[in-house]
Amino acid sequence: MNKKEETLLQNFPKHQDYLKQQLRDDPEYAGMWLDSLLEDYSASKDVNDLIYNLKPLIEASYTICDFAKLIGIHRITLYKIFSRKMVPSIEILHKIFSGLGYELKIFVQKV
């Protein structure tokens, strides 16, 4: 590993901490973050990516264990979802979004 790569890796945790702080302290930024994730999901239809990318938003305010308790699922289930070993059900998706303070709605598609 070269010096530049070492510096980048050392700074990465700082970036994650900064991101979590921004998501926690700035509701508008958190909303833009979520909008961006939903746009990406609309294009990719990859629910695992959507949930994986929600992790910083969750960790901005909770530990994974505390969030799992809050939304009423086992922490192992949440860890499996974040490690992409399990695809969340619609019920779990609803609980995750609800726990973050958002309402998950499904609309009839206009054809």
C-alpha cells in the first residue's frame, strides 16, 4: 500500500463520522440523502443497496442494536440485511423507514 492509499484509509473513518454528524444535525441534508437513495433505488431496483445505504442515516442517531430494539426486530436480522445476506420484507422496510421518521407509501402506477 502506498502513502496516498494509507492517508485515504486513515481519513475514511473521519469522513464517515462527518457524514453521520451531518445526517444527525441537519434534517434538510438527511432528507436530500434519502431522496438521493430513493432515486438510485428507482433506477436500480436493488433493495439491498437501498437498505445498505440507509445505514449511515440510522447510525447517525442510533447504534444498530438500539435501532433494532426501537423498530421491533432482532439485531441479527438487521445485521444480516446490512451484510446483504437477507433481503428485507416489506414489513421490515416499513419498520426501518418508520423508525427513521419517514412513512413508506406505495402508490398505484399510472399507465
